[in-house]
Amino acid sequence: MTSISTKQHGNFMIEFAIVGIFFAMLLVFSADIVIKLSTKGKLDRLSYSIANVIKERTQLFGESDSSDDDYEVSDSQAKEAYIITVNSLKRTVHNFDSSQFGFDLKVRQRSDYGTGDQLVDVADWNSTEKGISGANCEGSVPDKELIFQTSWGRSSTVYQVTLCYDTVNWFGELVGKDFSTIAVSSLAIGR
């Protein structure tokens, strides 16, 4: 009887080791997801806020000499929005590293006063292209169907802010894949 008990003890140890490995991977996966969801939420709120700040800044305080305002965002305004974003993330993200952060701003209008088939590039600013930050962050081009003709007979303006941040990759290192980059994008449609 002792030999059966000894064999069962060995089986129990193997099963316990398998369950232990599975449980450890589950804990690592859960911790990785919690960190990524927390960071994504912070980036989401911030991208929405910055898109609206840029929209309101250009619409309410724009200094255009012509009667046909194109709602352009200058390089200095885009860089200022980037600095505001980085400073906010330094306060809210533990151990924030700006070299792992990317910022992309796209401002688009539609041709023919909002009824055409072409998108007009009003502004395109990327922190990686400007040599400011290390993380590559390239936002997608907004869909032209989002841009319409306003009641004043001109094209509405779409402000798109994309934020990217490289986080820890605990689970990815265990399975041999890269799940480190979090990217969020927000749109604000001007009047």
C-alpha cells in the first residue's frame, strides 16, 4: 500500500506544479492587463481633453488675418499641447518616461467647403518626426465622412490626437510576443 501512496504523491506533485505554473501565468497576465488598462484609461481621457483644447484654442482664439479662417494649428501650438500632455502624464503615471511616449496631431478639412471627396491637410504634427520623443506614434487619417458642411457653408474641421505609450511587457515576455505599446486616439469636430 505504501508504494501506491508514494506513486500518488508523485502524481500530486506534478499536478500541483502544473496548476502552480498556470496560476503564476494567470497572475502575471492579470497584473499586465491591470497596468495596461490603467494606462489606457489615463491616455484616453488625456487625448480627448487635448483634442478639445486644441479645437477650442484655434476656434475661439485663432489669430487669422484673412476672412476665410482655416483653423491651422501652428508648430508652437502643437508643441505646447505636447508639453501639456507630458506634464499631465508625469503627474498621473507612475515612473512616466517621455522617451516611451508618442504624440500625433492631425487636423483635417474636406475639400469643396465640406462636400468634396478629398481631405485637406490643415496640420500634421508628430513628436517622433520632430525629434522630441522616442516612441513611434502614427495616427490614422480621419474618415472623410466625419467631415461635413456646416450651416455657414464651410467645411467642419476634425482634430485628431493620438497618444502612444510603451508599457511593461510582462506577459509578452513569457509567451514571446510584444504587447507593450498602448495607442489611443480621440476626435474633436469643430464647428
